[in-house]
Amino acid sequence: MARDLPQSVRKYAHSPVFTQATIPAALRHDHCTKASVWGLEVVSEGAQIYTRKGHAPQKVRASDVATIYPEELHHVAPDGNVHFQIEFYRDPAKAGQR
């Protein structure tokens, strides 16, 4: 899977590492990032299912990443044991804009 991020964005934060037992309920249900905020779901162990609204679910395996698009509804579900983290990106030139 490709890192489909604009060249202008820079990482500014990341989540803790989540497992199948610690995935917050909010991530298991449709949610989205704010405008101009991109994300990468980075799976370090196991696999999980990443579903974007209007798209077929995709299995994200260890060493894979899935792109999280600004304001696009999505959710995740573990596919057995999994360890993953979310990295957050934004364009520094737009950081103060809402």
C-alpha cells in the first residue's frame, strides 16, 4: 500500500500503539479527521481491516500503511492480533487555518 500523502504535509503527532484489546471504541465506528489533516495507519504486527466510506474494506498487514484522508469517514476492525499506530500529518502553511 502506498503512502498517498501530499508532499507539503509534515508529521505533527501520533497515537499510542493500539492492540486488538485496546482499540478505542471511537475508532471502531465511523469517524474522520479534521479538514487538512491526513493520517497513516501503520500496522507493525498482525492485520486489521480498514474501511473508508464508499470503498471496499482493505486488509492492512504488518509493514503496510493505509492513508487516512481529511474529513473522510472511516473505521477499523482487528483481524486477529494486531498492533498499530496512527500518524497525523498536516501542511505547516495551513496549520493555523480552520
